[in-house]
Amino acid sequence: MAWRAVFDRQGWHAISVLILLLGVWWASSFPVVREGSLLGLSTLAWLWITLAVAIAHQVYVWLTWRLELHEGSVSSVFGGRAFDRFALGFQAFGNARNIIIVLAVSNRSSLGLPLVPRLIIAVLFLALAVYTIASALRHLGADRLMGLDHFEARGREGGLVNEGVFRFTSNPLYVLGFLWFWVPGLALDSAAALLAAGFYHAYIWVHYYCTEKPDIEMIYGRPMQG
């Protein structure tokens, strides 16, 4: 794969993120998104911190995968520990994404949505997310979910998975797993948290089409659906 093609995709990546951020900036002008504060910080501050965590996570993954898959740079520095070092950062950023719960607390009860319908949707989203994550871990494993196939041949053994939740979609974590991040906003009736969840979900698809999908096609040698 030519580096020019890689940079072309990342140009689209950058443009897409800019559009998403402009959308959040516009939406953040509405009073319901700005209501509240927590621990001395305004809801607006928590919103941008929440988005910054997501951006940092995906830039970290994009940069590390690029360096390793195309140049083997990470392995040249860390040797056989390259993936383990990458995974530590991946897990730290992944856990940090749950700061969206703090945002929801800061902006709680801002929308005034009916209690019963939003709780029903929250429980449904939570159930789908938990099932998806559990099934993905069972059939693919945590290491492959974090991109082991970018680092080591053993991560490519068995090819692509078509069991469990993967029977319904080739990318269940992004289709259903990310419903996890909608739950705090629904449960706490938070406009800001729902806005952040929308950003999370849209941005992960930017990552998929600009980074992950081309990588998978390169690694496994066949086009991906979706």
C-alpha cells in the first residue's frame, strides 16, 4: 500500500473530525447542553474534555497502527513487547472514555425527557452493548479486538470471525458495542452526554472507514463489507 493512499485517507479523517467538532461547537450553544457543573468545572468544560479523550484515543491507535503496520517501528523499539506496550495505552484511553459518565452527572436532568421511555431505551442499549462486548471477547479475544493482527502473525490466525455476534455484522463493536456510551445520557437525562455519545459513535466510524477497514483488507487480503 502506497504511503500516498494512507495520507489521502487521513486527510479525509481530519476533515471528518473537523466537521464533527464544528457540529458539537454549534450544538453546544444551546442552553440545555451548557447547564450544570461538577467539581468546579462547567458542563461545557467537561464536554470538551470528554471529546478530547476520544480524539486522543483514536489518534493514538491510528498513529501506532500506521507506524507498526507499514514500518514495523513499534516492534523495532519494543521488540516482542510491542503489542503489550500498545495495549496498555489502548486500555488506559478506553477506560478514560467513561468520563462521559461524569459529563452526564454534570448536565443531569437538562432535557426533561420522560423517565420511563428513556430508561427503557437505556436498559435496551446497555443489554445490547454488554452482549456484544461479551460475545466479541469470547469469539475474538481481547488482544485481537485491540489490533493484535497489526503486530503479530498469531493475531491473524483463523482469519475473520463469523461466530456469535459477528454473525449479524462484521463490526459489532461499532454497531452495537458503542451503544454503551449512550446509556449515561439516557439514564441521567443529559443533553451534553447524548451529544458526546453521538460524537463518539460518529467518530469511531470515521476511524473504521479511514483506518481500520483498509488495514483489514491489507492484512487479510480481501475486501470488507460495510
